[in-house]
Amino acid sequence: MVPKANPFEDSPFTALSTSGLSGHGSFRSGQFKWEETAEAHVLKGEVPGLRREEVKVEIENGRVLQVSGERVVETEEDSDACHRLHRGISKFKKCFTIPPHTQPDNMMASMENGVLTITLPKLNPPIAISN
């Protein structure tokens, strides 16, 4: 079976634009995976090597989810002849159309072990009925 070229083809998240590595360094953002629960839409993505402060999650115009990250790496070398400083910058940015019937203002994001989890609650989640 050949995997789909667009992993969001069957999801309500439509990828608007994606850009991976730019600049220098070894950062590479992984795939983002969507799943739907009864209460929310959940988007999970790999952001290995980034700290929480280096990742930004924003909502634009109420319907576009933008995930971006940037890491600056500096290395220094000292020798008798010279002092060398190398600065590398790696960036990524991914944008997705938010599915209808969600509450973007109540979005939650967390990051653990290089995995970013974004939760967008649904407008009217089903109510459990007890007998």
C-alpha cells in the first residue's frame, strides 16, 4: 500500500502551507497527525530538539492555525591563531485551516518529549446521558 502524499487529505485540517528546514543546523520538523475525539480535534506533531520557548502556536483570522519554530545554535572555537563563532538558525512554519464547529479561543497546546499536542475543543460536544 502506498501512503498518501498529503496526510491531511481525509482530515478537516487543510494544510495551507508548509515549510521545513531553512537556514543552517540540524533541526527537522516531523509530520503532524490529526485525530478527532467526541470532544475535540487534536493535532500532534514532532518538534525534536526544540524547547517550549522556541515553538509558537497562533490562531490567525480565527480560522488558521499556525505552528512555527526557530532554534539558534552557536558554536565557538578558540585556537592560538583565531577565535571563530558559528551561528546557525533553523526555522519551520506550518499552517492549517481550522475545522468548522471548533472553539479556537479555547485552544490548548502542550509539549512533551519533542511532541507538540494542540487541542481544539468542539463547539457542542456530545453530552453523556446517565440512566
